[in-house]
Amino acid sequence: MTHFEKAPAKINLSLDVLSKRDDGYHNVEMIMTTVDLADRIELNTIEEDRVEVSLWSRYVPNDERNLAYKAAMAFKKKYNITKGVHIKIEKVIPVSAGLGGGSTDAAAVLRGLNQLWNMNIPIEELAALGSSLGSDIPFCVYGSTGIAKGFGEVIEKLPPPPPFWVVLAKPDIGVSTKTIFGQVNMDEITHPNTQAVIDALFEQDFSKLCANIGNSLERITTSIHPEVLRIKEKMRQAGAPGVLMSGSGPTVYGIVEQHSKAKRIYNSLKGFCPEVYLVRLIG
Ligand code: ATP
């Protein structure tokens, strides 16, 4: 039996760090939406009771460290499944980029195994299972647009943004989310206006959205990697009305309503930044 599942990237419309918890993790509030840049996951049942991962990537391991592997093992354990699965990952999303690449692969495996093995597990249960593996996984299980709270495990659906094009620009560096959160000083953190972003989504107000997207981690990542600021500046100069770093970075996105304008921005970033994509909002 074979099942294919698309694993799309996310971008943060907002990312706020609210407080540090006693266990060292942070309480966050993140509004995320889904874009059409996706890994492809192929799942094949195998008779042996094990999980295999195959992928071609210089940056991602194909063993038990892979989040897709962890998701499959967690699924098998929780539901006492003794058959196995071979997971083939075609990696398209840049790694350690702030686009949730590993999390979306894990989420796609949870959704995909539910289908492959006809389990009929409710999506809330899959999201809860995912939250034990990573804070962006519950959001990725649902996809579309939503706000993640707590450690990322509480998800509330939000209306998708008004349609736009997204230019993604990633400098030639990877950023570890753990390292960036390790540098958070709650006395210095700046907070985005999350409510204004939510209002913009309900009102379908693109200008309001552009004016209020914000990311508490931007200052930390840009102080370590100033090239992120240069890309933001270039994106603005090229005419993107909304520009922000996604997640813990380093990918910067620009959002634009018209395709022709997005194409121009994409072209001007191309010569400036090693990895640039022009993709549609899935929302
Ligand atoms: P986020 O935005 O959720 O913080 P990210 O996009 O910054 O995540 P990922 O691409 O998910 O980062 O990669 C982070 C780390 O996870 C890398 O060190 C990578 O090797 C590891 N990893 C494990 N499994 C995967 C996977 N299936 N795809 C990508 N990275 C994976």
C-alpha cells in the first residue's frame, strides 16, 4: 500500500514570546499560515516492525533523528501497530530556515499514516501526539491558518489571509531555533500586535496585515546574522508592502498582492540572495 502526502511550509505572520517557563521553554503566541512550497512524502507499508526513512539531503539525517521517523514511531507506539513503514522524503523546503520543514514532514507522516492504515483518528488527537515531538507540529497537522499558543500545543483556527504572493529569501546560513530561544531575555523582548494581525485576518485587510506582522525573535537573529536585516531592507526597497523574518529565521518573506509585482521583487532578490522562491499562499 502506498500513500502520498504533501508537506507544505509555514510562515509566521506573528511570533510573540510571552514568558519563560520553569522548565526552560517559552510560552509563545504565533500566527502562522501555509505556503505552496512543499516537501513530498511517500509512505509504503512494510511487513517488518520498523520505520525506514530515505531522503537525499546533505543537512537532514535519515535515521532516528529525523522528525518524520520520530512521528512514525510515536504513531506506531501509541496505537500498538506492529507493521512498519518506509518513508520517502523529497526535500524541497530549505532546512533550518524558519519555515517549519521538519515539523511539516512529521505532521504529514501523522496524517498520512492515519490514511494509509485506515485508522480514523481525529485530527485533534494527531496534533496532540505531534506536540510531544515539536512545538510547530500541532499547527502543521492542521495546516491552513491559525494561532498557536502555550508551547505551540494549543491551536485555534483563523481565517486565511486575503490572497497574496510570497517571496521567500534565505541567506546561506542555517539557524538553530534552540540557540535563538536560548538568547531570549524577557526584559528586552519586543512584542508584535497579535490582536491587530487577527483583526486584519477577520477584516481581510491586506494593508493592515502588512502593517502589523511582527516577530519577537527578529532582533536576536539579526544581531547574530546581520545579513537577515540586509535582505529585509532589499525586500522593502524592491517594493514589498509586508516584510518579516519567519520563525527563528533566517528566511525573510515579502508578501505582495499582485503577481507581476511579486515577480519583480523575486527578480531583484535573485541576484542578491542565494535561495529565493516565489510561491502562492495556500492559507
Ligand atoms: P522551525 O521553523 O519549526 O523552527 P526550521 O524550519 O527552522 O524549523 P527545520 O528545517 O525543521 O528547521 O530543521 C531543523 C533541524 O531539524 C535540522 O537540524 C534538521 O537536521 C532536523 N530535522 C530532523 N528531521 C528533519 C526533516 N524531516 N526535515 C528537515 N529537518 C529535519
